[in-house]
Amino acid sequence: MTSSNRTNKVEVPEAKEALNRFKQEVASELGVPLKEGYNGDLTSRQAGSIGGEMVRKMIRSQEEKMSSSK
């Protein structure tokens, strides 16, 4: 797959707003000044920390659901 074929498209349109709220919440917890719209003034480290923490939280949540259903 070439980079021109990659997108950050949300597969479930209804989830887009929830993901945006989640991203804002994580950015706030990390002290990253994320705002609506353009955020090109963030460093790569700041932007990456938001995505990384989102993934960690999603994994933790799924692990908790899996362990409680056993």
C-alpha cells in the first residue's frame, strides 16, 4: 500500500465525534494545547503523545472488559 492510499477515515461516522471528544480529553490530561481545527503548531512529540495515550487507554479498557467477562 502506498502512502497516497492511506487515510485516517473513521469507519463508523457516528464514532467521529466520540473520538474527537476522547482526543480532547487525553490532550487536556497531558497538558497539550489541542484546539479545534488546525494544530500544525504542535510538536511531533506532543501530537504523538496524544495518539499514544489514546491507544494505551483503549487497550487498557479492552483488557479490563476481557478479564471481567471470564
